[in-house]
Amino acid sequence: MLLQLLLLAACLSVGLYAAVRLGADRASEATFDAVLGAAAGSLAEEVRVAEGGITVDLPPATFSMLSAMGEERIFYRVDVDGAPVTGYADLPLPEQLPTALAPSFYDANYRDTDVRIAAILRSIRIDGRAAPLLVLLAETRQGQGAIAARLGNRAAVLGLAIFLAAIPFSLYFARSFLSPIDRLAEAVGRRGARDLRPLRHPAPSELQPFVTALNSFIARLRGTLSQTETFLAEAAHHIRTPLTVMRNEAELALRQSGEEETRARLRGLIRAADESARSASQLLDHATVLYRAEQADWAEMDLAKLVRDLVERFRPAAEMRDISVRLEVRGTLPTRADPVLVEAALRNIIDNAVKYSAPDGLVEVMAEAVAGEARVTVMDRGRGLAGVVDQGLKRRFRRGANVSDVPGSGLGLTIVEEAAQAMGGSFAIGPREGGGTCAVFSLPLL
């Protein structure tokens, strides 16, 4: 834009110079023609018929009038009845004779110089008859060129001054025009990858169509994502229901079957149904987290109370495997977050700890305030991470090499990580000293 403005200023400066130079040429030519025509007319009035011939009186005032225009060379020619009477007989004649009403002007090259010639036609009476009188008055054009050059130089200086003055103005107007766009781009750039709220940043009226189109695109994208997440939720529900029925039927058949080979196949079927049902549930959780991350319903909540409720909910499943769950809560933990996201994250952390712990194991859950954060730590003495770094485990459908015999989808830690990022918190998982795993989920305290 700056280059375009400067190019426009340069074109305007060149146009100004050309217009002034052309106007100066025409104005000086018109002025010179007026003076030259008046001088030629004055010279024609001094031609008289006298006894014995033609008398031509060269008035000093005529040449004084021409000398006032500058140091020019003057040539004249007087023809009577088509024959030269006085002056420069080789001075070029006009292509067409002028009328008796007004002089005609033309350019010619005479004696290696450019001259401007005024031609006047009159009639005089000689021997009782009318004879044509043609007066030519020529003047060199150095003065006219000098005047035009001076005006052109002034125009060039003025054009250059305008161009130089246009540089800071161009910078100012370019910045003024682009600054709303920069602020708008900065406002969009500050948004997270999943922030699909309508853009409410103030913008000038010229950018309102762009903002409207951008918000329309965001709305369409949000609608498409919502449809996708709804489809995933419905698909997970419709898949999980027949899997539950199939698992129940397989368990019933397992109790009634006496053949070991059939029982082994039924146990494999039950295991596959469990894995599929778990994968469907995790896909549902993941879809929920993705949607809530973009449309988070923030509210003030006590993280300690939510942890207590979740632990109590997991106790029956843990006790069925003879796993103890120990909870330690140190005070209240007020925070502002989306309860659905927090519950999905903590549920996956505790579920992993119970699932990968050996029978008669212990899962420890601690909720406390540390360095301005509400921190939930879940520790177990299970299989550990088998040397896999936490970033690898947080990717979708990634599982450790030491848990292949345990049903899972590889989405649990991904759900926790995305939920923590959506709420401005953090999540870390690593090996626990002495064996097992330690997972830490943190949110900012109020």
C-alpha cells in the first residue's frame, strides 16, 4: 500500500510538471504571438504609396516592443503585389495566405534557427487599383523557451516538494489504514485453536463486511463440528448398547457351556465386547471434550468436592478387584472451570490408575493447593510407563507396550491433556519412585 501511495504521488508530481510545462509553453506562445502580431500590424500600417514607389517606415516603437520580450533576432519581409519590396526576401512564406481580418502564425527554420513568423495581409491602392500587401515579421524563440523552461523548472521543484511531502503522509495514512487490520489480525491470532466464538473486536465500517463474513464462516465451521461431535456421540451410544447386550448374552452362554474350547472363545468375545464398549465410551468423552473446549460453560466450583464424588464413584469397581483407594483432601480448592471437562479429565486419570493396578494394590488421590494452583495428584503402584515419555502417551490412540493385555483405546490421556489446555491448566504424568505412575492435574485457583 505504501508503494502504491508513493507511486500515485510520483505520478501526480510528474503530471503536475507536464501540465505546468505544457501550460507555460502555450501561455508564452500566446503572449509572444500577441506581441508579434501587434508588431507586424504596426509595421503594415507604416507601408504607404508615395510618388515614385512604395514607402516603408520602420517604426522604432515596433522593434522596441519586440526587444522587450528578450534578446531576440528579428527578420521582416514586405511584399507588394507578390514581389518583395524590402526586408529579407528569402524569409519563408506561409503555406496559405492569411485573411485580411487576422494575422496568421507559423513556425519555420530560418538561417539555422527556429523562428516564429506572423503574416498580415492588407491591400493598398497603386495606380488606381488595389494591390495585396503581405507583411512577414519573424522572431527567434529563445526567450519563449527560456520562459517556459523557468516555469517548468519551478513546476519540477514544486512536484518534487509534493512527492517528498507525500512520503510521511503516505506512511501515516498507510499505518492508519492498516492498524485496524493489524489489531483485528492480532485479536484473531490470540485465539486458541479451538476458540470458535464470533469475533466481537471493534472494527471500522470498511472492515465490517470482512468481520461479518469471518463470523459467518466461524458459525458454519462450529455447526459442522457440532454435527460431527453429535454423530460421534450418537454412534458411540448406538454401538455401546448392542455391545452390552452381546456381552450379557456371552456371559450367560459362558455359564451354561461346559466345553473348554467354547468357553475360551466366549471369554475372547466378552473381552472384545469390553474393549469395544470402552472405546465407544472414550470416543464419546473425547467428542464431549472437543465440543466443550470450544463452548466451555465456565463456572465457579470446588475441585475438592468433585474429587470426593469421583473417588466414591470408583470405590465399588476398585473393591471388586481388591484395590484400595485412599483419598486425602487438604481444604477447599475454589477454581473457575467447566465441570464437565474437569470431571472427564479426573475420571480418566482415576480410571487408568485403578485399571492398571494389580489386585490388592493401592491408589492414592491427593487434592491440595500448591503455588496458586488447585492440584490433584493420582499415584499407583501399577505397571508404570515402561520407559515411554508422557508426550508420547498423550497422543491419540497411543498406549504403552506393557498394557496390551488390558482393554483400552489410547484416548484417556489425550482427553485429560486437551481438557487441561482448554481451561488454562496443566497435566503431567511420569514414573513414580519405587514403581508405578504419578499423574498430576492442575487448574488455576480463584
